Amino acid sequence: MKGIIAGPASSELGAKIASALGWRLIPLEFKAFPDGESYIRIDWEGFEGSDVVLIQSTHPPQDRHLMQLFLMADAAKDAGMSIEAVVPYLAYSRQDKMFRAGEAVSVKTVCKLMRCSGIGKLFVVDVHSEEALARSGIPARNITAMLSIGRYFLGKGLKDPIVVSPDEGAKRHAERVAGILGCEASSFRKERDRITGEVSVTPSGARFSRRDVVLVDDMISTGGSMLKAMAAIKAEGPNRIFVACTHPLLGEGVGRMLLEAGAEEIVGTDSFPNPFEKVSVADPIAEALRSSA
């Protein structure tokens, strides 16, 4: 039987996954030294297996949570364990290519460090770039939370719904949610200035008037793309607008801005602890781990 080690960033989610699988939850001791450095100790007492799954999201503070993941993996490697890691939110995944000469490709660096720490297989949830994972050099599986998000909205009694992504790259997320709801999916066209970061969005031509609109993306950070998409949708007189994402990073005040701009509700998952979690990723992760065991 495999053991689950729930990292400091994912203690509740790790416990849910262990319970869903019936696998042992291995105790972890952790603390921060006065200078901010992380301490990790895994209590192997009574664990008879040789395979472990680490559960550790890497949301802000990203660098601390990543270092905790590396320490957990290295300690498990020193104990002779075969290691898989579930990183529901993978930090640094947005920089998946060199946009300007001299840039570090951060997701490649993170994957190198995981591989060097002893992680043999990686599971993530709605990673920003699946292509980056394919080039990472570590066997990886991307799990989607969009089907669970779609099932959440089934209970909302939506009127003539349409599911929309704020850019074409995220249209696959809208299509998955729409597949559960049995409705139309669409997307905006987004352009970003690579130096200033300024975003512009262009409607696709879909009709929003008198419809319930679900705006969906893998993550929301500054909310800039969502706010511009909402403004374009509101101009057509929709019924209600819902905002949903797997990873609600939402910087300070962003949630309030989305609600004040007209969002009926903000729906996130528990990929990391946050005030917007309405949907759990525990079951999709447990199913992926079960099928790979």
C-alpha cells in the first residue's frame, strides 16, 4: 500500500485524498526557523511500504512551498522510497517559454529541481501549459477540475447558459464545463503587451443577451482579463455572470472587484486553501492516483 504525505501547504487536501483512497497518511513534522528557513521531518514509524505520494501545492508564498516540497522529496529519497508528487497548483508554470531573449523558463527550472529531489512522477491540476509539462523531462499527468466545476453549476438552475473563457488558450476549459452542462462554449481573443503586461480582449461574436454566462479559466491572479471580459459581456445585457477557476490566486482586492463588477458568484476549488473554494479536487486526484497505482 502506498503512503500519503500531506505537505504543510496541503494538509487538509492530503487528508481528503488519503481517506478517498484508503491509503495511510504518514505524519509530517514541519516548522520555520526564526530566520524563515523550513524544517521537515517525516515520521516513517510503522510504515511498511516503499512507495509514497507527496501532496503539496505551491501557491503563495511559492518559494517556501516549493522548498518544502523539495525537502520532503529528498527526505523520502534518502529513506529509499519511490516518489510521486501531486502538486495541485504548480507555481511558475506561466513562464513556459522564452518570450524575450535572456528570460529564464521558470517551469523548466522547477521541474529540474523536482527531478533532482527524487520525484519520479508528477500530477498537477489544470496546469497553465500542458506543453511545458511535456517538455519538462519528468513524467507528468494533468488532471482537470473542470468536470467537477461543471457538475457544481448543474445545481444552479442556469438559464440558457453559455460557458466562456477569457482567451483562446483556455477554451478547452470552457468546452469541458459546457460538456457537462450541455451548452455552448466560446472564448475571447486576448492580447498581452509582453513588456507592460497590459491586456486587451476581443469578443468572439457569441450572444450573451438574456443568458447566464459562466466565465472560466485555469487561474485568476490580477483579474484583469476577467474584468475586461465581464465588461464586454455586460454590454450585451446578460442574465447573470458567474466567474469560475481551478486556482483562485486572486490578489488583494481582486475578489471584491469581480463581485462589484457584476459577478454573481466566484467559484474556486481547494487546490490550495482559499476563501472561494466551492469545489474539491480530492476525488479527481484520488481517481488519477488509483488508476496509476
